Amino acid sequence: MNDVYYKDIKKITNILLFLENVKNPAYNELVEVELEDGRVVSGQVLDAGEKFTVIQSFGETTGMNIGTTKVRLTGETAKFTVSEDILGRVFNGLGEPMDGGPAVFNGERRDINGAPINPYAREEPSEFIQTGISSIDAMNTLVRGQKLPIFSASGMKHNQLAVQIVRQAKILGENEKFAIVFGGIGITSEAANFFKSEFENSGALVRTVAFLNLSSSPSMERIILPRIALTAAEYLAHDKGMQVLVILTDMTNYCEGLKEISAAREEVPGRRGYPGYMYTDLASIFERAGKIKEKEGSVTMIPLLTMPGDDITHPIPDLTGYITEGQIVMSRDLEKKGVSPNIDVLTSLSRLMNQGIGDGKTREDHRNVANQLFAAYARGKDLKSLAEVVGEGALSESDKKFVKFFDVFEKKFVNQGYDQDRTITETLDLGWELLSMLDKSEMKRLKGAEIEKYGKWK
């Protein structure tokens, strides 16, 4: 234990302290900041430079004075205690219990920064995870070990979608343990209460570890939360052999926290004021998902983010798209139509979909059914736009069927409500039912044997 206190504070901002003459500070080292009135606030070393040591306070800097405040380095980095006792618990962004239960003591304390997975040790994702949501399971399939973000926008019901996935997600393999790690970043008290009540009422909390950071909490807590959540996920996956799904919402709040800290450090800003290292920082989080050879467990990640101004080219979704393996895009137009969940299947993409579907994983007709649904929906959308210009009377009878298919696909396939949980078999059978609205001769992407076995044409 280091009992040396430093008082050479040269500057205090709303979130940072700048110290001089600190001996051997370590990056990410935890500190204790003692105020004049005896209060102690935790903090962390953000920068161990030659001239200044920059300290990020985990609490408000109100009441900290240059002359009377003192800082003690602890010699430890931020750690979280992991054990199977964390399942069913709710913690704050610093890993402290917020469910009224005791702190977790009987476990191992691990550095929250983890370690990147050696690319050579990575195993290629190949198993299907069922979310119970047709537009994801059939059209943009989630695979174990994948990073598949959800792009939403302000005011949309992405929190409901996150809870629906937590409640319904499952793996189809027998005798495999499944767990969910949920992280709410910079959320309102109303949203936090919504998440807690939904997890408890649905029974999903038993297999879930939840970390909730309120918007009123310090920005540094938003930076720490994803790392604590992933530390818990890595323990459950790689030590306990569990299949773990990590859901983080809202990563935009995380990036705003990065921006705030960068501005306080007076760094040269990058695109739209965000730090130039934001890509690297996001990659240090997202790349902790995956499967490791010769280990049973896996970490699959669904980060949610709200696109500022509905702009998919904004730096946050743009950089996220470069790091992850696809994206699920929520549509404001579908929301206006009352479609729930309002997922735009045409702008969404799962780059690993082919590795997790097919015979023995979902069903042998999955890929071709998805291709045919994509093609029919896209054609119906184009013809519907054409009809608005030239009138529906100018369309052929075949074209009119595609226009009708477009509407029915959104109402019956994409739209399934908040409480409906569909198996992959039910989803594929529904796809065949909708395709039967079209002429069999239009089924260019389906095999004859598949039509014979699963087709609904009379």
C-alpha cells in the first residue's frame, strides 16, 4: 500500500486533475483523491507524461482545491471481482452492487482492460444464436463470436429491442450454458428502471449480469462500464465454458464520454470533435468478442448506438461498421408505419451469416429462402415507388403481386411485436407462406427440391 500523498496540483477542471512531480505513475493506475473536508473520491491515471500526471476523477471535482486536495496512488489498476455469483446481479458502471445485494468477495479480481485475443488463437464463428426476431434470424443471422451492432436513432424503441433480445435469445445446442451480460451506458433513471423491471419480471435476470450507468454519473464511468462488462463476459465464457451474449447500449454515450475527456485534456480533435484515437479505442472493446480455439465458451457482442441526426456516415456508426461484422439498421419510416421491431432488412447486413446457417445449424433451405425474400422485397419496394409515379394501373398482374408482397412482408414478417418469440423453423415457414403469394415461376433463387418439400403453393 502506497501511503505517499501528492499535493502538487497545478490545475483542476470539471473532470481532471493535473499533478506535477509524481514518481513512477502507471497508466490506468487507480488513485484516491482526498478533499479538505475528509471526503475521498476515486480516480484513475489517464496520462503519465513527463511534465504532468493527468488524473480522471470518478466523482465530481466540486470542492477540490489546489492547495488542500491531495492524491494517493494505489499501485493497482481498475479490477472487477468475477465468480458465478455475479449472475442475477445488477451493478453500476464501476462494478458496485446497485440491487441491494452484497458485494462479490468470493472470486478472482481481474484487470478490466483484459487482453486482446491472439488472431492465431481465434476460432472462426460458426454456430447460430436465435434471437426470436425474424428479421434478424432469417435475414441477418447472428453467429456465436460475432460483433453485430444495431444502428438506431434518437426516439426509436431500441431499448425495447435490446430487452426483447435479452429475454428471447437462446442457443439450439443441448447441454450448453448460456448467459447474457448487459451494459446500459449513460442511460436515464427511467430507462434503468425499465431494464431492471423487465429482466426481473421475465425471469431473464437469472442468467444475466447487468451493469447500469446513469446519465447523471461521471463520464469516466461510461468509459469503464464496457470494460467491466466484458471482463465478466470473458470469465463466464473462457473460464466457465458458457456461451455469452454481450449487449451494450448506448455506445454513442460512450463516445461522447471519450470526446468530453479528450476536450478536457486539450487534445487536438479529429472528425466532428471526436478524438483521433476513437477507432482504436472502440476496437479495444469490440475485438474482445470472439471464440478461442480449444475453449468451449464464446463471447458474442451486440452494441447498440444511436446515430446523431440519423446520419449513418457519422463517425460513430462509420467507425463501428469498419470494426464489426455487419449491422442491424432500425428505420424511422418503418416506425411511422407501426412496424415493431422497425428493422430495415435491406440496409442491414450480417457478414458471418453464411457460417451459422444451413443443414445441421438452422435448416438446409435457410440461405435460399433469405435470398428469395430479399429479392422479392426489394423488387416490391421498387415497383411500389414506380406505381406512385405512373399509377398502379400501369403495373402488370405479376408486378401487383410483388407490391402486395412488399406490404404483407413488413406487416407479417418484420412486424412481430414486442412479445412474440419465433423459432427459426416458424420464421422460415412464415417466409415460405409469404412467398406463396407470388408466382412459382418467379422463385429463381429456390431449388426445386426445396420448393417441393417446403413450398406452400397449391
